[in-house]
Amino acid sequence: MPDPTPPQPSSTPTSRASAGLAAGIVAYALWGVFPLYFPLLEPAGPFEIIAHRVVWSLVFCLVALAVTRSWRQFAALWRTPRTLLLLGVAAVFLAVNWTVYVYGVNSGHVVDASLGYFINPLVTVLLAVIFLHERLRPVQWAALGLGAVAVLVVALGHGTVPWIAVVLALSFGFYGLIKSRVGGRVEAAPGLAAETALLSPVAAGYWIWLSVQGTSTFGAYGPWHAAALASAGVVTAVPLLLFGAATRRLPLSVVGLIQYLTPVLQLLIGVAVQHEAMSSARWAGFALVWAALVVLVADGARNRRAQVLEARAAAEIAGA
């Protein structure tokens, strides 16, 4: 007798959204606790850490491509010069971001790093205006103004521009801008594999140069240190793959809200664990940034709601 129960779908929209939300939270949480990881790689310097991060990330991605049988997507990238050029430029900005971040974390500037990722959404909006010719609403311009004032307040309070925060925000902003030009044609694993493959000759060359000079820490401080440096590949690739899974299952608005988990965790680690000083100027700067983000998120939510209502009204008119 046939089973009268109808076949159930392998996944429902709710289960896909739940899986995406879990993947997004884990990805941003892992990025948020990076300030606890990179000090474990000392006495390696920032450039040596990034060299290992690039090489071992490539190794991990190649294994992931083999497991997921994604070689065709990876190979196709090398037959499309324009896409490969965009990924190469993106890789440069990614390398700058990684290097400055590791330097900031390992030199006692975790709070500045968190500030960089708090202002990153504002930088992303500004880059969209400059390079994509998007038009901003007055409220969005107000949010950008608050962000600029925040950086100015921190700079005046400390007598120097918070360059770590600015470089992190700009480098990751440009990285995101270029990746958006690539669009949905490139999955996370093949894309990261291509980016690290393009960076690997320089990274491997620097690693070899350190070894020849006798200043490489890989193998010089025991197997645990060598294993910690090699783990940079897994630590780098796993959150990126989880992030890719989240973006395919969640609305961009939800992903945009989850992203603030990373700088919040970094700020907590910088203040509570690393005991970095928080002057009144820093608190004032962060308060202005948070106000700008609240304005930006609220305006985005209001605009999306208006678009949904307009779409529903248009559908009702068309169906009448």
C-alpha cells in the first residue's frame, strides 16, 4: 500500500532562514573574537602572520573546493580576465585590511579596530555615492555627517587621527564595493581561493625570505606555534564560508543588522579583556557613531517598508 503522507520538502523557508541566521551569528561572532586569537600567534609579526594567513587560507580553500566539487567554478574565474582583475584588486584591499587589523590588535588598539568596523557601513554608503552615483536621502547625509564628526572628535581628543579605524573602514569598504561588482557570479569558496591564489606568490616569497634570513618564527618556537600559524587558514576561511551561507538564506537587511555583533564584541574585548583606556573623547566618538548607525538603520527600515507598501498597492491595482 502506498504511503498516503505527501512527501515533505527537504527544507522550508523557515528552516532555511533559521540556518542562515545561525550561520550569520556564528560568522560575525568568530570575527568578533579575533582579538583573542591573533595575540596567540606572537612573536610572529603582522606581515608574517598575514603571509601564513594567505598561504594556509589557499590550502584550506583548495581542500574545500575538492570536497564540494567546485573546481569548475574556480577554473572558470581564470578564463574571465575582467572578473579575475576585479578579484585581484579586491585581494589587495583585503590584504591591507588584514595587515592593519593584525597590527592594531597586537599593538593594543583593539578599540580603534572596533571603531573601524562601526564606521564601515557609513563608509560603504559614501562609496556608493562616489562610485555608483547613488543618491542619498537627507537622513542618510545626516548619518554620514555624524560619522565624520565622530572621527573628528576622537582625533581632537587624542591629538591624532585614528588611522587604524579609518584604514580598516576604507579598505573593507572598497573590498565590499569591488565584490559587489563581481555580483553573484562567484561563490564564497572559489572567490576566496582565487583571491588568496593571487596573493600567495607574494606571501610565499615573504615567508621564504624570512626563512633565508633566519627570522621566521615558523618552526622556531615549537610545534604548537607552527600549528597556530597554520590554523590561520581555517580561522580565516570558516567565517567567510558561513557568511556566504548566511547571505544566500537571509535578506540583506537582516545580515546588515547582524554585522554589528563583530565590533560590539571587539569593543568589549578591548575594554574588558585588553584593558585599553577609554577616554571621554573616545566615548563621545563612539556615541556619535552609534547615533549615526541608529539613524541609518531606522531610515533604511522606513524606506524598505515604504517600498513594500508601494509594491503591494501596485499589485492590487494590477489585479483589480
